[in-house]
Amino acid sequence: MMIILRLILKKDKKILLITRSPTNKIWASHWHCVTRNIEAGESLKEAIIREAAEEVGLKLKGLALENTVFCIEKDYCFPMKKFYALELFFVSDLGDHQEPTNLEPSKQDSLGWFDPYKLPEPMIPGVAFGIKSYFNNQRYVEFRNV
């Protein structure tokens, strides 16, 4: 089972979302949020803070773990298998007059601010589910897409 860190970054009642590059092998051209797997020696917060800096050039403050999603999905690469993940959604408000910038154009095409109740399409299903759950005050949810 994988542990995947995700960031819901809020500003002016909107959230930051990113589109994956059309050349990505997994979820090409789909919207999602800043995302990170944990690397050896990192804490959860260190990993997502570093990823926000690397992906969109932001220095986070006031970060909190707000939502947990247990996912069971079809494996994107091996459709006959199941993919299991624990997705941890951290939340932060963007302040200090920072503006996100696409620092990884080979991995992501664009970024934008969206109403969390009107998410763009196509979007990675588990990410959309986690965002909706957070804004519906559900702190632990299970997502099955098999």
C-alpha cells in the first residue's frame, strides 16, 4: 500500500489545482493538487512542504493534516490488479502575497484556482473524492473505484 500526500491550498475561497502533462504515463491531462510520495528520512510535513516549493514555488506556513482517504482502485498500469493507497490531505492557506508558478513544466501543464464545489474535468477520481470529503467535513473516508 502506498502513502500519498496531497495539498489543498486555499486562497480567496478557491483551491489550487494542477493539470498533469499529456505525456505522463499515469493520469495524463487530469487535474489534481500538489502531490508527494514520502522519501526516506522525511516527515509527512517535510515532504509536502518540499513538494510545494519544488512544484509551484511556494513556502507554506500553517499546514495541517485535515483529511484521510483510504483508496481501493483499479491499478492504472495493471487493470486486473487493485491499487491500495492511504491519501493524506494537508490543508494550508496561501498568504504573504505568494503566487504559484509552474516549476515542473515537463510534469504538469498548467495551474489554476477553482471553486472546490465546481471542480474541473477530467480530474483524478480519488483526488476529487478527497477534496469533496474535506469540504463536507468528512475527515476519514473510503474510496472504492474497482
